Amino acid sequence: MDTAPRDLAAPTAPRPDTDRSAVPAPEVVAQLRDACERFARQAGDLVGAMRRAAVDVAATKSSATDVVTQADLASEALLLELITAYRPQDGILGEEGTQRDGDSGLTWVLDPIDGTVNYLYGRADYAVSVAVVAGDPSDVTTWQPVAGCVHQPATGRTWTAGLGQGSSVDGRALSAPASTALGSALVGTGFSYSAPTRAWQGEVVARLLPQVRDVRRAGAGALDAAAVATGELDAHYELGLNPWDIAAAVLVVTEAGGRVRYLDVDGVGLVSVITQAGLEAPLTDAIESAIASSPPRS
């Protein structure tokens, strides 16, 4: 297993491997942050109304349990319309297939419904995630998120962040709690839709569980990551989080003083480790040890 040599701290300045010319001025960052929130709320109103009416499954993706609803498609279409009218020069990368190159160096990264299975079942743990990133939008280890919003339509709760401008939840400024010891940490995680991968993840979490306070699994990566910034989780780790799952949430966390680390697991993919400051090293070591004891099967 290789470990990606990156720890992301509070990004008060562009990361050194980011094209600085693509990072907007502070006043533009503030405008983008406001737009992310405005658009996420509008999409949230749409999917909330569609959920109250009915939920129609439109398709499946990686497996029969990995569903796309008509609301996912409608939400992404609305976000595409709003962003195109606001900043047609920017690129767009959406979970449900929207992919447009821009010429500004900025890309909007969209999850029209994060936690679609929760949405399908009428659970409250789903969100709309809207972010703007500089750099390659498909590479979470090198991009630089500059603005973002995670909005939970079922509760109205809303997290926002701007590069170098802090993060907030419902207008309240966030500062991630002081680090706790690994043995006292409440840790979130998530699982793949692939049955063999889920089985392996179960082995890993079984080895990790005795080393932490407890483990939670809510089923929406953006909400789980944002929960680290508010102290509702001490950390969240997950294999296979996509750019749209975490683009906004990692900025919320790092702007609150948290950390993000990525582990590249041979033959499996990238594990995102999102923590309070000071917890990233012991949790990453524990995850690496658990993986080494239960290596992925080829």
C-alpha cells in the first residue's frame, strides 16, 4: 500500500501545486461562496418537493443498489442552468454526467443528491453539494477547493466555506474542536456498492473498531465530512469518495482547522481520511495497520 504524501491543513493560501492564476481574488471567492449556497438551496427546494411527491428511480450505476432518481437528474439540470447563466466561462463536473470544460481555470463540482439511497428511503441524511475548485477537478489530491456549500434539504442545515475566509454552519462560524485521543474518537465511514469490496471494508472496520470510541455510518459522505467541522464526528474515512462527494465538505473542514489526508491503496483506490487537527496521524496509522492485516483480495 502506498500513502499519498499529502496532508491538507487550513488552506489560507493556495496550495503550492495549484496554478495561482486560477485562484480568484478574495472578493470573488466571497461571491462564489454566496452563489454556491444560493444554488444549493434552490436545488434543495426542488429535491425536497420531489421527495414529498414521489421518488422515481431513473437508473442504476455501479450495481443494482446504486440508484439514480429522477430528482438527481432534475437537480443537476437545475444547477447546470443556474451556473451557466451566472458564470458561463467556468467548467462543470456533475455526478450525473455533466462535464463541461471552461476557460477560467475554475470548475463547479456538483453532487445533486449526496446520499441518494437515504433519499429513496425517506431518511433525512441527504444533501446537495456545490463547490468551485481550481485545478484538475477529477484529482482530489491536487485540486484546490475555493468555495462550497453543503445543504441538507430535510433539515435546512447549511454549511458554507470560502478559501481563506473560514467556514460556517447556518451562519455560525466554525472552528473544529480540539483533537481527541484515538481511543475516544467517534469515527464515521462508508461502504462501496460492490459486494466484494464491502466485505473487505467490513474486515478493515472490524479491526479498527476496538481502537476507537465507536463507528457511525450515515450514508452521505458530504454530511459525514462536514460533521467533523462541527464536532459531531471526530473523523470520517471512506474508500472511493468521488470529487463531487467531498469538494465542498473538505473545504468546510479545512477552513475550520481540520485536516484531510489521502491513502492510495494498491488495487482498490483512494481512501479519504478527514479529521480534527492532531487526529490525522494516529487514525491514518490505525487504518493502514488494519488494511495491512486484511489486505484487499485481487
